[in-house]
Amino acid sequence: MKKIANYQKELKSSILHLQRKELQKILKVQSEIIRAIHNFTALKGIINVPPLMLSPVTDPLSHSVYNANIEYAGNKFSLMKSMIFHKQLLMTNENIDSIYIVSPNVRLETKERKNTGKHLFEFTQIDFEFKNKDREFFLNFMEELIVFIFRSLNINVPKELLELRGSLLKIPGSFKRYTSGELKKKYGEDFEKIASEKAKEPFWIFDHKREFYDKEDMKNRGHYINYDIIWPEGFGEALSGGEREYEYKNIVRKMEENKNDKEQFKYYLKVARSGILKPSAGGGLGLERITRFVTKIKDIADITAFNRKPFSKIIF
Ligand code: ASN
């Protein structure tokens, strides 16, 4: 009996979640974000690559999540955590030099991430990669894109913005740039959160020690040519990305330092060893996170029609 009663409670809350009055407005704003990204990439001649959900190789991530594996027809697949390696592999095609992917990612987050307000165990990121480009190119591209998105929202969904966030979006100027080291000195271990709470405009944080594929600065070892965009007003991380390691010797050295399982990456390593990986820079913008920021909704679970909060009971 109790089980049925619990089930009824969860069913009711799922239906209430789905039938919320604001949902249509939130999804309308989110649709406009996606449309603005498609419009901007079309103007820039960037090619869209459809996403993959299963692969023997996916992002090792710099924080631990539960594994999500599927065996099929003699293949061992992981559900996609990010398409970073596929983006690098696409760059080996001579005729492809800039791509974007509307990429669903599954990351089965641990319990500590249940109530952060910014984690879902499946979400969408808009992933970009540019061949033979560097950090500076990517920073300018992203700033231009975010301004384009905000302008499109102000023009196309002003009513929804006023109702959800109480104002139109302020168009940000050039984003300030900080290093993780300088912010850590100022604010301590929780620097990202505190800096986000204090900020009024989105800003960059450079130089994070994380996955092996982000490029180390060989002129300043122990520092990395990577970057995050942080939303202001406490909304936290918006995007992460970096220039990429593409040379076999550096990839192997970084994998050893990070204690990645080389066996799992054996075909990627063979490709790297053959010397066909190219220098590139890219990053991924969290779709639900940008929607959350522009709608000023505290809990990211409230952005979605179907709740995907870590460690929730899921009915649909
Ligand atoms: N998409 C990110 C990147 O391009 C990687 C990630 O999602 N962890 O760097």
C-alpha cells in the first residue's frame, strides 16, 4: 500500500511539473536560444553535426560520475558524457574546419550534486570546435555569440523575459578575464561560486587543471590554455573549453599524469600516434544553464519539462 501511495505522490509531482504555467514561456525562451545559435552559426558558415548518444570512447571528465554502459552486438558503449573526442576526430577531415553539435550528454552525478541547482543527470550542451584556431579566437567567437543570443531574445521574446525575469537582458560588454589562480587567492577554494555571486556580467576564468585533452601551456608548465564562462549573480558555470592537446607525446604524458585508463582510449591513441590530429580550440555551452540564467530561475530542474535532477525518483 505504502509503495502505491509513494508512487502516486511522485506521479502527481511529475504531472504538476509538466503542467506548470511557466513551462511554455521557459521553453519558448529556450527555443529562441537554440534558434539564435542556428542563425549565428549559419551566418558564420559553421557546420552542424548531429549528436551521438553511444560510443566506446567518451569524456573521462575531471569529476567522478557513475558509469552508464551498454553492451550491444559485441560493442561496449558508454552513454555520451561529451563529444570531445568526436570533435577532435572530425577535425581530421581536410574539408571540415568548424563545427557545432547540439549534444545530449548523460552524466550520472553523485549525490553531492543533487541540490546544486545547476546539475542535471542528462542535459544538452552546444559544442563547438574550430581547427587551427586558438583561445583568443574562441573567446571572441563566444562573446559575439552570447551578445547575438541576448539581442535575439530581447527582440523575439520580450514578453516572456519580462514575465520570467522582470527585465530585458543587459547586453554585456567585453567579458572580464581572470585566472583560476588569482581568484583562488582572493576568494579561496570556492572561488568560482563567490566570484559568480559578486559579478554583474558574465566573465572568463582561465587556467584550470582538468581533463588531459585541454592544452598545457608549454612555456609555463602546470598552467593550461583553457577557459570557462561564468554567469554572474551566482548562476555559475556557463561553458567550459580549451585549446586541445593533439600531439601524441603530450596526450600520453597528460593521460599518465591524470591516471586515465590508456586501454580505454587505445584507438584514439592510435589516431594520435599517426599524427593526424590537428590543433583546435572549442568548448561547450550548457543549454539548460543559459536558459536558467536568462530566465533567472534558481533550480535548473525547473527549466526542464521532465525532471532530471540527480538522485530524484523519475517516473517519465
Ligand atoms: N564540451 C567541453 C569541451 O569542448 C568538454 C566537456 O563537456 N567536458 O571542452
